[in-house]
Amino acid sequence: MDNFKGKTAIVTGASSGIGRATAKSFAEAGANVVAVARNISHLESVKEECKMFSGQILVFAGDVTKENDRKKCVDTALKQFGRIDVLVQAAGIIANGTIENTTDSQWNEMMDINLTSVFRLMQLALPSIIDCKGNIVNVSSVTGTRAFPGVLAYCVSKAGVDQLTRCSALELAPKGVRVNAVNPGVVVTNLHRNGGMDEEAYARFLQHSKDTHPLGRAGTPEEIAELILFLASDKASWITGGTYSIDGGRAQTCFR
């Protein structure tokens, strides 16, 4: 896709996993990319990997849960590139917890990172996105559409992302702005490791995913990035308010 030339995309969570693959995909497609994450060294490695692409990568080290960082991120994109056409929100965390043992602080942290930051960054970027008739793609999860035990707050936060996507899509459609979300199943990233899963447990988790996903494997960040790129492109110009499963069939199965 080369229809991103001259356009600007902000991608959060760009230092690893789905966000990293998405930032690279946009740069390869010719977009100017503001890659956002907390780890500056990982962001710099993304920038290095994109040197051969036509799009320019600008790295922004910031925390999406901090209002000042969110504002600086948007201001930096506008100052450097003069516009924001696409906002991709891939930053997120996961943690274990049930209805009985999830603490207030665990609940608030999950909502702050996975949902509130998505809401606020949308608000901040919208003036330019509206001017550009651009669009937003939020990274949700299969847990936004299906219930899974042991990750209560995560499931609720992603269900919130889905509803935020649908509501804002309806409100922004008259202004020519599209809003969609992708709902991945298990993808090979650092998400679960960062959530406290050790290497042995993660290896077992990926092995188990071969049984829980009808297509027999976990996904890759690049596969999710391809769907995000499509939804953000002009080829998806009549698509809005969608929450798209990309999960190897996981959402079609019963709990096991």
C-alpha cells in the first residue's frame, strides 16, 4: 500500500509486539510515523530498522497514562509533520486476577493503561484527524468479545475499548472520521511475559494455544499489523465501527 505517502500516523506501544510491527508497516507504506513507547532504546532500534523505508520515523519516549506525555506526543507530531491522519493505539498490559482477588490498584492500573489512555489520546488527536478526514484503529483483544477466567480486569478493559470504538465511530462518521478496532487472539509478543509469566509458563501457554486456536497456532505481530494497515487505508474507506477478530478462530470456540 503506497497511499500513506504524505500522511502521518501515531502508533503507541511501538517498542515491541503489535505496535512495533505496525509502526514498521506504516513506514514501509510511506507514512511519517510517530512511534510512542516508554523504552527509548527499543524505539531507536525500530527507527534503525526502518531506515530503508520511504516513511520517516520519529520516536517519542513517553507514558500514555500521563496527560502531559499524551499532549506532548500530539504536539510533537503536529510540529514535526503538520498533521495527524491515523492514530493506532497498541499500548497495553495484561495481568492475572479474578472477581474475588483483583485489588483496586490492579483494576485502576488496567483501566488507566488499556482504556482511559485510549480515550484521552483519541480526544487530543481528533482535531487534526477531523481536519484530515483520517481514522483511528484501536488494538483490543478476543477478550473484548469473549469472557475468559483469571484475567477479569483485562477482559473488561478490552470490552470497553470495543464499545468506545463503536460509540466514537457513530459520533465521528458525519465528520468523515472512521474508527475501528482489531481483536487479536494469542499473538507471540512480550505482553504475557511483561504481565508476569516466566519463560517456562509462556512456552506452555503457546503450546496450549495450538489447541485453543482452531487454526492450530498463535498469531504473529506482522499479521495483526497487516489488518491495521488495511483498516487505516483508503481501501477500507466504507468501514467504521467494526471490531475485527483476527484470532485463528479463537472467538468461535467454547472455553477450554
